[in-house]
Amino acid sequence: MNILSIQSHVAYGHVGNSAAVFALQRLGCEVWPVHTVQFSNHPGHGAWRGQALDATLIRDVVAGIAERGVLAACDGVLSGYVGATGTGEAILDAVRAAKAANPRAQYCCDPVIGDVGTGIYVGEGVPEFMRQRALPLADVATPNQFELEHLAGCPTPTRAAALAAVDRVHALGPRVVLVTSLHTQETPADAIDLLACDPHTCFLLRTPRLPLAVNGAGDLIAALFFVHWLRTGSAGEALSRAVSSVFGILRRTAEADGREMVLIDAQDELITPSHTFSAQPIER
């Protein structure tokens, strides 16, 4: 399986491509990484060096891949953090090129906008770009709860409200929607819910809440969910496999008192998770 992954990159830590590429390779995927930023570390550390890369460079790298004649073998395109709308347009050009070369290629858009507690942390126009430009082209979308509410234009205090919001996101384009970091009135205080919905079925999965806050977990789960969905065709199976692996890595990170995911040390969790969570079908 060949995945074109167009995301941010950090030298230290595991976010964006620095999380997705190794994880997908460990699962046996060939990954073609194209970086949208080159930073020393995640800005959440308070200071960083590096720069966002120009959209022209992104187009140039994708064009070089196309010139190798391999886009017809591209099974999927994965995108994450988009710092500016110009970068986003370059990503969508890559998606169109991949789909033109291989009509069966799928696009997974992680519509990074912001999060609870921090609010919107992307550039001006990016939230609108995600809703109006990216999601109509996407086959899979992986918002967190904050992003789900922003894209759907409604709050999600209950599970029923979250499901209604997912339906609104479906209407924008994606056939499959994964909602991460979901906490509704039905969610216990010591737990986290996730939803995965295709046009026919919704699945709920609940895990214990771990005592840590690290960057990159959303990037990692989006990548794993996408590839497991491509392989199995089941949103429920993809949810179970992705969450089981990510939970195992985060548990190991919490035990190590780490600020960055211990992705390398805990890489066996990608193949044989130490605990398997089962996704349960729920009524829409």
C-alpha cells in the first residue's frame, strides 16, 4: 500500500509526518512524505525554530513524484495541519492528481482547526478552507470534538447532538467521519469517547482517560484509522485497531512521564496492542 502523506514535520518529537510516517511504515505501508513545515519541535513547547514551506515547493515535490510515474499506484492521500490556505490548495492539487492517476485512491483529511481550551490555532481563512474546499474532496475526515462543532456549526453536548453534527459533516462530502476526543453528557469523567461513522453504521469506542497531554496523538490516530479502513473497509474495525494502538503508546508515554509520545520505544503497540478495545455499533 502506498500513501502520500502531506503534513507538518518536526525534527524533535512525533507530530504530523513525524508521527504518521514511521507508524505507517511499521504497518508495512510505503509512505511518500511531503512536508508543509520544517520545525525543530512542536510550537507547544513555547519556542521553536524553522519555517513553513512555500506552497510552490509542495507542488514541485508532488510533481517530481508524479514524474516517476507512480501516482497510479497511490492508494491514498493523507493531510493534516495546514498553516495557510495556499498550502491547502497545493494539497488539494495533489489529491486531484492522485485521484486522476488512480480513481480508486482515497483522501483522508484531518481538518486541523483547534481544540477545546486552546480555541482556533490555524491561520486566517483555514477553518473556512477546511469546510468549503477540503471536506468536499475528502473520503475520510477525522475531526476532534472542537473541530466537529466548528465544521457542523452546532454544539455537541450530548451523543445525539454529536451524531447530528457528524451527519452535517457527511453532507459536506466525506463518506467516513472519525471523531476523536469526544466528551458528551454520556461520557464518564474518567473516560474519552470516539465515534466512527460511515453512511450506514456508527460505532462508539470508549477508553480510560490517561493522565497526560502530548502532541501528535490526533495525527497518529488519523493515519492509523485511514490505513486500517483502506485495508478492511470497516469503520468499526479501523476504529478498534487504531485506538488500541494509540492507547497503548499513550499509556507507555504516561508511564515514562514523557512530554512527547514514546512512539519508537512503544512501536510494538502498532502491531500487537497490549489491550484491544472493541468498537460497538450504536443507533444513529
